[in-house]
Amino acid sequence: MSGFNIEEPAQLTIGFVEIICSLALFIDPILTFWRTTEIQNYKVGTSLRGILTHGAWLYLAIQFDYDAFWLLTTNAFGVCVHLAILGGYMFRTTPTLRMKILWIFLFADIGGACIVSIPVASLIHGAQRRTDFVALCAAILDCISTLCAIGAVWRVLKEKHTSELKVFVLIGQSLLAVSLIALSSLSYYPYILVPGCVLMLMSIVQLVLYLIYPHEAAAELPAASLYRRQMQCRRMKRFNKLVECDEHYNSKRKVQLRNKT
């Protein structure tokens, strides 16, 4: 069991801060999915990872650490949000991609849940050992899900602009990381310390990049003008080819008329 004590004012306050930050961060994937016009461009891997990660923490909270109400609340809501997004994605996408996502969900999420739950039920004995095993799996999945943001960091460094980064998400992630680290130290709950530190590191890196690089216009306008110039060159090449063909036809026609005369 965790050392979380609901009667401690500091732990209770930080627990509510963690719940508020987590619930606020779930607004971003909902809005991103809602605003996506071409569903094939949506990164559904985020929802697949979210279901697996939040499901592991939820399983831990329900089976072993039911005293940590903040762990139960945030991860139950997270599983529901990502399941709803995944259902909407499968409803809007093509049949081929729908079957592909369904197989990934069955093998990755359902298979991952079986890998975690079967050893806990049959092979590992003792409440503390089971808690440590499930918490370790949940912490590893959480760190992997957080480190997937390295792709966004790489694109920022490559494209020299931060249009993918959202400042309110970065601030929310920083506050969430601080609350997780504080809860880990106050309640002697070591399982969330490493995920909180990894989240804090990634948030700091992205905030620094957000402050260094321009957000939108400086990178987008040259690309748009370059695209327009390329299209103009293509049109000019086509026009020149038509003119050359026309001149060749006219000259050939003149030779034919001259020979007839």
C-alpha cells in the first residue's frame, strides 16, 4: 500500500492539484481530434499508448492502492477519454485502417494487459510483490509514453519553429510533474517519482525550445512563397513547351506551304 494519507492537508491539496492538471491536459487530445478534418492525419498512437498506460495505473489503484484517490480518478478519466477518441477514429477512418488499428489494439493493449495481469494473478505471491510488479510496469509504460515527445522535439530542431508545441500544455505538464514529485516525496510513493522526473525533463526541454524558436510565421511564410514560386516555374515551363511546340508547328507548316508553291 502507499503512504498516502487523506487526512494530511499537504497531501490532500497536492492530490487535488494533480487531478486538476491531469483533467485539464486531457482537453488537448479531445480538441485535437475534434479539429482534425482529415482523420488519416491524426496520430492515433497517442490514444493507444494512453489506454495502456492509464489502464496499468488504474489496475494498480483498483487492486492494490485504492487509498490514492487521485491515482484512481485521473487514470479512470484518461482511459475513458482515449477509448472515446479511439472509437471516434475507427468510426471515421477507412475499413482497411480500421482493421489495422483494431489488430494493434488487440495485440498491444489487450495483450499488454494480459502480460501484466496473468503473472500477478498466478505467479507472483504476496501483496507487496504484486504491487511492486504492477507499479513497475505502469511506471515503465508512463516513461515510454512521455519520451515519445522526443519526436516533436526533433521536428522543432529540424524545422526551426514550434508550431506543434502548445504553451498551455507545456505549463500544465510542468505543474503535473511538480505535483507528482511532491506527492512521491510526501506520501513515500516511489512509483511515480521517475515518471514525474521524466515528464519534468521533457517539459523543460520543450519550454526552452518554445522560448528560443519562433512559433509560426517566420517558418511558414518562406515555405508558402517557395511553394508558389515552384508552381509558377512549373507553369512557365509548361507554357514555354507549348510555345515551342506551336513555333515548331508554324515553321513546319510554312515549309510545307512553300514547297507546294
